[in-house]
Amino acid sequence: MGGGNSAGQAAVSLSATATKVHLLLRHADLGRDMSRYLVDQIEQNPEIEVHRNTEVRELIGGDTLEQIVVEEGTGGERTTLSVRALFVFIGAEPKTGWLDGQIALDDHGFVLTGAAAASSSEGDGSTPLLLETSRPGVFAAGDVRSGSVRRLASAAGEGAMSVRLVHERLQA
């Protein structure tokens, strides 16, 4: 589920081993948020079925997922799809409005860290560490951080790295 590049790349990758991949879009235009090369690959791939103006309404199954109920937005028609897994890629907008005025954010609302946060650094005048925000002692890791690669493995690595950096900051 999702309409951006991450969802498109996942659909293409999954189609190599899955018998059917359902790509659900909450809007009608596959190319709105996705690179043209991915749109072309998806449209030419018989294992990928694109459902436009569609949202998940219900998950059905026991110990494992067996089906999802989806609703087509323009007519409200509900359909049940047989599935074994559901991957959700529904947004890259940071929910950081509550941080505005507390730490430096970029123009898109992502948290500035390290050198990018240095120019707006508050407090003791020290240079922020790699994952440190403009507020000394406050660190950011993962998708919320400006410049992150927005991948789970990277986010986990940044989180682990933050622990070491917190210790470093405390010893400074």
C-alpha cells in the first residue's frame, strides 16, 4: 500500500517471488509520487495489480493474515483480496510540528542534525555531534532526521549510534 518510490520498488521486488502483488493507491495517478522508470516497470509487470483510489478497510485472518477488505474511493465499493502479507508505505511527511521553535527543522519539517544544525545551535556554543540537534543533548535518528536515507536498517543503526553519542556528549 502506497504510491511513492519506496512502495513501487517494494512491489517490483516482491513480484519476483510472489504470485500476485496488489499495489494500492489512495489516489488515481501512479506517476504522481513515483519515478517514471518504476511506473513503467509496474505497468508492464503482469504480477502487479494496481488498485487506484483504494484504501484498506479491514484485515482478516487468524494467526496469519489471509485477506484484506479494500474500498474503492470514488464508488465506495468494497472488495476482498486474498493476501499473505501487507506492507504499508504511506508517507514521508515528518510529524514534527510540535518541535517547531524547540529545535531546528529544515524547510520540509525534518530535524536538522550535526553540521546542518550547527548554524542554529542553541545553548553552550559547542558543535553538535553527528546526530545531535540544535539543542545540545537532544539527538535525532531515523526518518525524522533531515538527510536520512529513510530505510529501516539505517534508522536502527542511527539509533544505536545515538547511544554512543549521548555518552560522548555527557563526557564533554
